[in-house]
Amino acid sequence: MDVTVWTTIILFGSFFLLLFIGVPIAVSITISSFVSILILLPMTPSLLAMSQQIITGLDSTVLLALVFFMLAGSIMNNGGIADRLINLAKLIGGRMSGSLAHTNIIGNTLFGAISGSAIAAAATMGRIMHPQEKKAGYDPSYAAAVNIASAPTGLIIPPSGMPIIYSLLTGGTSIGALFIAGYLPGLLMIALLMIVAYILAKKANYPVSKPISGGESFRVILQAIPSLLLIIIVIGGIAGGIFTATEGAAVAVLYAAILSVIYRQLKLTDIPKILRETTIYSGIIMLLIGASTAMSWVLAYAGIPQAITSSLLSITDNTTILLLIMLVILLVVGTFMDIAPALLIFTPIFFPVATQMGIDPVHFGMIMAVALAIGVTTPPIGTVLFIGSSVSGVPIEKIIPKLLIFYIPLIVALLLVAFIPEISLFLPQLFGLLD
């Protein structure tokens, strides 16, 4: 049997075996990569090469942007921004059937876009909105499903960590272009979710919120503007070339801290907790990135991406079928692997295939982002699914039947993003970020 085939079998076989027996993902990646490279190199060169690749993977100033955005998100979670965004969401979605459900969806979009975290959005919005929906007579399972299904938009609409990791893995795809590209796919997901939520709310005859007076509406908008300005300042600055993604992330931290102090909800006693959270999450991501860099090197050294590309292209040269195959794999992977390791492992494998197919790197980044974002809502390990269940107090087995309905708009959004490149590329081209 060809050495590339043997290496592939041992690499992925040992990786999934280690995952199955409960070994942490980063450790599983490192062990399986090391065992696989021993087929091609002696022990000492293998150890040296693996160590060097792990260090090289972390030796990038771009990764500082990831840490800073996490810190900014943590500051905003504790800084009184959520209430103002929720009031704005109520104003926008308040006159439709199932208005509280629409408030939840829009709130997840706004808060997720600013914090860059689906988990933070689901936890914050769930804690605030679920008691209100329960009091208004909403089915608790429906309310929890709406919250869970809409939370992943925080991973698509910037600023978020996914474009930064993807840019690093693909050799420098423009982070500014990836950030700008996320808006239309994210808004498409939200629009389709709101249509389904409206149909279900109309059928169940859920109430409409009381109208808000003109004066109150103006006050709500005025209070929300400073929070929304964060997106404009950071993304506008990156897209306009005023500062890099790393500098933009540092600006986000400074702006979030100033805003939280102005709102008088950030206390000195909160700072150790915020720094501890950021350090823990950053450490987890960095460990994954270092281990995945080593795996990517093993993949490249063994010629596995080229072999997979050749295998897929030998099945068919039809771009549509090849893209559908990749989408199915990504959706299946998302059911048992979290978004960061899935992105780190499968980008080096599928990116060469996408390049061979003539797919724009920014477009493919959006395809992977949407496909893997759906995974955080799916059992058995969907992190947002567990968070949504926890904050609502509704068991997962009761949420899933309602959640299945919301997978329809999410899958439709994924297919539209995958097969209509303009959805991802229109804004980057408009801002001159693509050739």
C-alpha cells in the first residue's frame, strides 16, 4: 500500500480513536501527528520537526488579534452593553407575531457581532429573554430553540476569531475582506430564521409586544449607538487600512473598557475574572493552533491534501457535486467536533481542493464558517446547544424536536452562500478589498 495512504489511515485512525476514548483534542492531534510522521522520518528528526512546527504555528502577531478580541468580548459581557442592545432588538422586532422571539434573534445578532462569541450571545440572551417569553406564554422548547439557532451568527458577523484563524491557515487571506464578507451571510441566516420563527409564532398565536412611543424609541436608539459604533470603528478601520487586524482588536479592547466605565457597570473586582477568562480561552485556542500547525505540516509532508484533492477530482470534475461532498463532511464533522479544531484540521485539507476548483479563498472561508457554525447547535457536542439548554432550564431532548425545524433555514442559508459567491464577495469587492 502507498505510504501516503498508510500515513492517512494512521493519522486519522489514531486521531478519532483517541477522541473516542476521551483524550483532549489538542493532545489527540499532537499524538496522532507524531505517530504518523514516524512512518516517514526517524525518531529524532520527527521530534525536532514537530516541536519546531508547534512553535512556528504560534509565532505570529496575527494571533494577538484573537486574544484581544476575546478580551474585548469578555469586557463587553460584563460591561452593561447587553441591556442596551436588547432594548434596540425589541424596538426592531417588536411589532411582529412572536415579537419576543424576533427580539431574541436580533439581540443574538447584535450582541454576537459585538462580542464575537456564539456562547456569550446564547448565554446572555437566554438568561434575559427566556423568563420574558415564558411569562408571555411561549413554549419553552420553542424559545430555547430560537435562542440556540440564532446564536451562531456571532461567529459569522465580525469581529470574530474564525477569519483570523482561517487567514493564518490559508497563507494570508485578507482578514479585512473576510470580516466584511461575513455581514451578508450572517444577515441572510437571521432573515431566514426570522421567517420560520414568524410562521411558527403565527401558528401558535404568540403575542405582539406593546408599541413603543416615539420618544422612547429615540432614547433606545441613542443608548445603543455607542455600542454599535464599536463595529463601525473596528471593522471600518481594518477595511479602510487605518490599522491592522491586531491593532483593531486592541482598539476594540480600549473602546469596550471606556464604554463599560461610562456605563458604570465594570468594577475593579471584575478585572481579575475577565483576565482569567481570557487567559483560559486563549490558552485553549493557542494549544489547538500549535498542535494543528504540526498536523498541517504532517499532512503536507506526506502529500495527503494533494492525494485527497486527486481522489475527489477523480470521482467527478463537477464543481457542484464536489462542493456538496465537502459541505456534507463539514456538517457531519460539526456534530462531534467543536468549531476551532474542525477549522484547524479541515482547512488545510479542503482549501487545496477549493483552490483547484477555482473558488475564491474569501468565499470558501465563508462556506466553512457557516457550515461549521451550524455544528455548534447540533448534538452530541454542540456547545451552544448545551448553553441554551442550561440557561433555559429545558432538557436537550425537548429542545431538539423544535430545533430541527430551524435547521431548515440554516441549511438553506449555507447552500445559498456556497452556490452564490456574490453573497460573500459583494461587500469586499465594493470596499476594494478584492482584486
